[in-house]
Amino acid sequence: MVDFERYSRDAVHFFSLNVPPLLASAVEAQPDGFTIVDLGCGDGNIIYALQHGGFLDRAGQVIGVDLSPQRIERFAANAGYKGVVSGAERVEQIADCEIDVLLNTMVIEHVPDDTALLLEIKRMLKPGGLLYVTTIIKLPGAWYFRRTPDGRWALDPTHLREYPSREAIEQLIRESGLELLQVKVSPLSFPVIHPVLRVINRIVKLPGINKVFLRIGTLNWLEKISLPIPRYRAIEVVARKTIEKL
């Protein structure tokens, strides 16, 4: 079993100023005063990118939700918005039909019940509200050097599942009652600077360590040097909570 507190402390999330086009379009389409939730916000890297790109200037409320109190503290420090400590499958602090846009990035593969997660997301979304969800696809023959507690080779030791195909994810979302709008599958890669930053973080313990690199323009190119992970893919999905007809 993974030591959750140690994992939350040591497995820092890396920041970028890049906002994926599908996410940018979903946020730009919102009316003034919209409410956005990052469910599984981690250290705040996605909200940080949206904020610095000006995508949250018209937002009325921005909320981060994470199971780890340590990550919520870092979310507030890094992004400047309030956070809620809660599991993703039941967020009692958020009422029904309250959210315009909900982000769930690289989280669904971590939760015990992915169907329950999607039904909870549907509960929180307003009719017509949008979900932006990302996860990974592990194609046949894919391999990564980490092991889960039960001995599986995986991209991350806390992954409870790694989806076998785009179709499996699309079916899961449809069965939750959400309408698929856009889907994008891309090769998965990691910046080669990240392992170096992890080592530095273990020694120095700087929250949001690679934000230092983002502030130094001449070093930003290091984030762009990346290596592909063979047979792994990243998938982005935008889905909508349909307006039920009377």
C-alpha cells in the first residue's frame, strides 16, 4: 500500500504555462461570473496555467478539491484560490447543479470507483455544464519502470487502473449520462528536466519547484525537451451534462 502522506509530500506536481486548446475553448465559452472546480487539483498546476493565461479573469468562483491537506495548502499558495479537502467521489461541500466547468485531470485512474466519480461530477455540474477530463491509455506492449503495490508495472504507483483504449473511456463517460463533445488522443511524453527537479525537491523542499524555471525565460526551453513513453497515450475529453427535457 502506498504511503499517502509521504506520496503527497514528495510527489510534487510540475507547473506549465501551457493550456491545452480543448480546455481553453471550454473555459472561454463560459459566461461572466462562471464557477470552475478543479477536482483533484493537486498543487494547483492547471489552475495556475489558466490564471496566468487570463482564462479566469471572468470567473466568479474558482475552487480546488483534493484529498490531501498538504496539496490543498500548496494549491492555495500557488494559485491563490481557496481549496476544499475531500475525496473526489463525494464532495459534500459542493451542492447539486452548482458548477459551470469541472476539471478532472489525471485523477480518474486513481479513484477506487471511476463510475461513482463520474456520477458525482454529473451531480455537481449545472445542466449544460462542461467536464474536461484527462487520463492515460496503456496500449498493448506499454511499459514503464514503476510498480504498484500489487506488483503491476505502471506509469504511477498510485494508479488503480490504466485504460486500454479510447473506446473504453468514451463508453465509461457515456454510461454516466454525460454527452461527449470532443476527444483528443496524443502521445504521452515527459520533460527530461522533471526527474532532476524531483531530486532537487527532495533536498531543498521548494513548493512548486519548477515555477522557478517558468520565471526564468532562458530556462523555459528545458521544459520543452521531452521523451515519449512507448505505447502510452494521453486522452482529453470534453463532455456536457445534458439539459433534461420535461
